Amino acid sequence: MAEKFCVTITHCRTDGDKATLGFVVANAAQGSEKETMIFLSCDGVYCAVKGEAEKIDEGTPFAPLKELVTKFVNAGGKIWVCTPCLKKRGLTEDDLVEGATPAGGAALVEWLASGSPSVAY
């Protein structure tokens, strides 16, 4: 069984439900003692932009996105944010929440090449 897990999220402002569900699954993987990484691309980069996660609350039974992000980071989960996607939106590493790191496609490929399963939202 794989010891790593990857969740890719391409939505935040455009579909808070997909962003929320992605972080729910990532927290479940991290809680199952999988080394878990979230890769944010396209609109999904906003999940890691300061002040943006606070705007997403899909309601019961889900926790607000901000709580899910904080829980994931505090549990040791990794958040990688697509560098070109940040640049396209005029964002920099300084705009990101603590625990989020810019990363390119090569880093994602390397993670997946290790045998990590992946789901996408």
C-alpha cells in the first residue's frame, strides 16, 4: 500500500464545494498516517492565499475551509501551490498562508512517480 497520497484542487472561488471536499479528503489521508500533499492549481491557488479560505463555508456537514486548511497544516500535511498559476494571478509566495509553498509541475510529477495515488477536485 502506498505511503503517500496526493490531492489536487483546481477550484476555490469558482467552486467552494470542490475546495472543501478536497481538503476533507486530504485531512482523512493525513489522519490515516499517509504522507499527504495537496497540489493547488488554476483557481485552486486561492485556497492558500491569505484571507481567501475564510470566504468559503459550505455549511453542514463540512467545517469551514479555513479550519480544514489549518487542521491539515497542523497535522503535517504539505500544500504545494502551482508557481505559474500564482504568477498568472499576480500573486507571490508572500501572499500565501503559513505552510503553503510554491512548486512547479516537476515537483508534482516527482511526488506521483513515487507511486502516490491521487484524486482531483
